[in-house]
Amino acid sequence: MNCITCVEYIIVALMILSAILAVEWRDLLAAVVGMAAVSLFASILFFMLQAPDVAMTEAAIGAALSGAVFIFAIKRTQRFETEEEEKPGWWVRW
């Protein structure tokens, strides 16, 4: 296993961690940042897989434009989710 493969595994692990955090965070703005991080890591992975056109499109649309639309929608509504009753996370329910 060479160094590039190790970096790819690290990026995939960071994508998974960012996705889990984006789902679990109560602050919607932080969740949008987590979603944009997933897209940014995917863009880096596409670039490493020698698909620069897909990487630029993912960075522009996935991270920048989608993030901006979600942030605009959050600014027009409430930033935090309502606190109905605190349920355990998905890892406890399994």
C-alpha cells in the first residue's frame, strides 16, 4: 500500500465523519458546514482520482452553491432545531 492509498483512506474517513456530524448536530448552520465539508472532501478525492473536471464541479456546486442556498434558507428561518425531547443518537438505538 503506497502513500496515495493511505491519503485516500484518510479522506474517505473524514468524509464519513463529516457526514455523521452533519446529521447529528442540532445547529443547522454547523450541519451545513458539515455537509459542505463532505462535498469538499469528495472534490479532493475526485482530483486525486484524476478527474479534475468532476472535482471542480463538485466543489462549485456541491460545496459552494448548495451551502449558500442552505445558509440563505436558514437565515430566513430558525437556526436551531426545536428541542422536543432528547433522544439518544442512532448508535445507541442499534
